[in-house]
Amino acid sequence: MSTTISGSNGIVFPDSTSMQTGQQAVKAWVNFNGEGTVSIRAGYNVSSISDFGTGDYGVNFTTAMVDANYAAGSLCGYDNASNSLRYATAYSWSQTALRINIFYTSGGDTKFDAGYVTVSIFR
């Protein structure tokens, strides 16, 4: 059963099963601390975070993706104190994990351990 809001031209939401399994649903997400001992603050379908060195993390899925053709979005913050932009790049996709690097731009692109990182996976 689907739900429509505001009449015939409204937004249609699929049933709860489709919301969890359809392409419009997030397949995994995580909010984690990447400084010191890496730890997950909150998440869905993420079993753990691997720390491979400075600014290099693996996001490990609890339930594997159907393939590695998913979309990944990742964010980290701007540092007002050092006037540097922080950004994340994904560089290795698999069905069971996504690998990302975190950089800051002050003085060149340098990898660093970020205190606040979020990642979302859609398929």
C-alpha cells in the first residue's frame, strides 16, 4: 500500500517494505569519530570502521550490497580555526566495504584523522 499526500499531484510514498528495499532507500549510513580510537556514534547496516592509517578508513557493511555499483556520499567539516576545507574521497568499492580518505586543504591536500565523518550509501 502506498500513501499519497495533497491529492492527485501529491508525493507518493511506497509501502514500508519498498522503502527499505527499493532504490530510494539508504542501504547503509554511519556517523563516526576518526580521531584516536575510531568509534561509531550511530549508523545503520555498518558493522565497524577500519582504521588503515592517517585519514584512511574502511566502512564495513553488516549486510553485503548486491554488487559494488552503489553511490557513496561522505562529509566532514570545515575548520574555522585553521581556515582549511576538509573533504572525503571514496576510492575502493566492494560488496562488503567502502574505503575512504579524508583530506584538508591548508598547505596542500594532506590526509588527516577527522573527528566527525558521515557516510551514506544508496543503491
